[in-house]
Amino acid sequence: MEETISYEKAVTELEEIVRKMENDQLDIDSLTNQLKRAKQLIRLCNDKLTKTDEEIKTILEGD
């Protein structure tokens, strides 16, 4: 099941996870869950960037 979240929201959530990690605000259980979430968000962002890049190339090649 693919999650529907905007690129901007995914990046904001990733930044929040990193901030918490840098400030030692996560216990070991939370850290594991947050790292899993970060991995999902990174994959989602990469997919969105790849799709956007492909769409741009298609548009530019069409002209």
C-alpha cells in the first residue's frame, strides 16, 4: 500500500526525526520505530523525485 503524503510533508517529518535524534530525545524503542519511518519517508521522497524527473523529461522531449 503506497502512502499518500506530499513531498514537503515527508521532508518536514524527516527533519523532525533527525532533530529528535540529534537532541537525544528518542528512547531505544522510539529510535527503532523512527528509523523505520525515516526509511519509508526517504523511499517515498526518492520515488516522487524520480517520477517528477521522468515527467519533466517527457514534457521537454515533447516540445
